[in-house]
Amino acid sequence: METFHIDCIISNPFSPKKSISVKKLMVDTGAEYSWIPREKLEKVSIKVRKMCRL
């Protein structure tokens, strides 16, 4: 497994004009789920489906 960082844009699939840039998002090639900060998702009106506290 490997991890690396990318810059990306997250868009709401139901309202594509709502989007936000995310710098240095960590990508884990062995992960099953995406880990995106809640405040980023809320800015584009995407509901959090599951939350994990570390």
C-alpha cells in the first residue's frame, strides 16, 4: 500500500456548480473510503454519511 498527496476539486454531483478546491488531499491506495474534512463537504452541500473520530 502507498500514500501520496494530490490537489483536487470536489463537486456536489446533484449541483455541479457547487465545488471546492482541496489542496494536498491524502490518497491511500489501500483505502476503501475517502477521507475528506467535514467542513469541505458542508461548503458544497454534501451530507456526511459516516464519521470516524480518531
